[in-house]
Amino acid sequence: MKFIYLNAADMAASITMDDAIQSNKEALLAYAENEADIPMRMTVPVDDYEGAALFMPGLMKPTDALGVKIVSVYENNPAMGLDAVPATMILLDAETGYLKGIMDGTTLTRIRTGALAGAATDLLAKKDAKTFLLIGTGGQAESQLEAILTVRSIEEVFVYSRNQDKRKDFAKKMQEKFSTVRITAVDDLERAVRAADIITAVTTTNHPVLEADWVQEGTHINGMGSYATDMQELPSDLYTKADLVYVDTYDAVAESGDFKTPMNQGTFGMDVLTGMLGKMIAEEKPGRENDEQITIFKSTGNAVFDVAVADEIYNAAIEKNIGTWIE
């Protein structure tokens, strides 16, 4: 038996953001059409070392993409010079069950999460969108920016985070990488929200990062953070203001404070949702009908996106002869 190992550089060389976006669209459709088998995430506490291991398995039937992402959470790791949340993706051959690939799970998460926002933006944002606001400059931010630039002809990008130095450093770095677009760190968030055609929030905040009144007609918003019930990055009244509200899976409603908090408070119910984005791809739910509609996509992630994009990376690496084979 032999399998291929792909590090972060191998993965980046194997797949384009456009490829990852298309894989996410296929995964959204497969999940919505019950063509994906995604068991519940399993958590194994490792109390002696104040850590935990999370196992996220999945199968996407249309492409036979089968695997499990293992995410470890060890808050004491940084004191030892290690990542607090290391991750590994394992791919299996669906026909035989044999191991076929191992790759860096942290890089995979960044690629597939950015690509998921890219897929939603491609499906929901105005076709002539020119301005983009990115809220959050953490590890997910770069792929979020790349994805939006992939699906729309953006001319100006605004970058905001609570730390002024971090947003300036991030904007400078991204300006060097994406030199054809103007990228600016902003201090006035309200002004940036009002000027943005597309907004992506990718934070772990417990309080909304913007106000619904700031959002103008025609704006598309991606909520890519707030994956736990105690987090909320988008204001409750923005969901009731929006014309279309889509989620990646209904897990987002159960897991994210963006939904749980206002639902528990009676602010709105399940009827605020238009549905899962895969249902729009299947033409069972409506898309944007005009340039005045406000649209929202809320994601908490799902193993179906991990296995779909990981399999795409694996196949591309084989074709391009990238990676290290281990006997």
C-alpha cells in the first residue's frame, strides 16, 4: 500500500481558488440532495493535557470523496511554540477503504472556507459588484479575499479589524499580492459598510461587528465566523432586513449564535431562512432577482466541504505529479 502526503505548499500548487469554488458548489448540491453522508462530529476530550481531538468524517457520493478531518484543540500549545489548533485530513479510497492521501488540515480549512464564501458570492451577489469589505484579518482572511476577487471584478477592497496595526499590516501584505486591486485598511467601519457591494465577516466575536442600518440595498453579506452558540458577528435585525437568507447546512442554525441568540429571544424563527444554498443550485429556491435585494449567506462549515475539496486537491496533485509518495 502507498499513499500521497501533501503539505501546504503542495496543496496550494495543486488547486486554484476557482477549482475549490466549483468543488464547494458540487458539495452544496450533493448535501442538499441527500447525496452526502455526514455523521455527527465526534469529540474526544484529552483532559490530562487540557486538549481535545475532533473527528469530522464524511462521504460525498457523486464523486466517491471519502475521508475524515481531525482537528485538535490544545490551548497550551502556543507556550511550546506550537499551533493551538493543528489539523490533518485523511482521504480513503471509497472502493477499497484503503488510505490514499494525507494532507495539511489547516490549509484545507482555509481553502475550502474561503471557496465556500466565493461560491455563495458568485451565486448571490450583484454581477457588477465593485467594492468589497473584509471584516477580520485572522488566518482565514487571505483565502476569503482571494475567493471574492476570483468571482467578481472588484476594484476596491476595504479591510477592517479591531486591531489597527493588524489591519494595516494585512492590507499592505494583500496589496503586494493582489496588485491590480486597491486594498485599504479603514478606520471608519460604518462608512465602509455603506460603500460595500459585498461584505464578508470572518471573526469569532460575541457581539455583532456592524449595524443593520448601515447595510445598503443590493449588498451581499457572508457570515463565515460565529461557528459556536456563544458567538454572533451579524446583528439580528439584519436577517429580518434581508430579502434572501441562505445557509450552507441547517447545522448553521443549530450551532451559530447568529441564529440561536435571536431565536431564543423570539426575534425571529425558522421562517427567516430562505433555505440551504444547495437548494438554490438545484433551482428549488429563488436567487437574486434584482440589484436592490440584500442577500446573506451564513456558514458554520461541514465535513462535506472538507472531503470534496480535499479530493479535488488529491486528484489535481496526482495529475500534476505533486506531493510525496509513502510506501
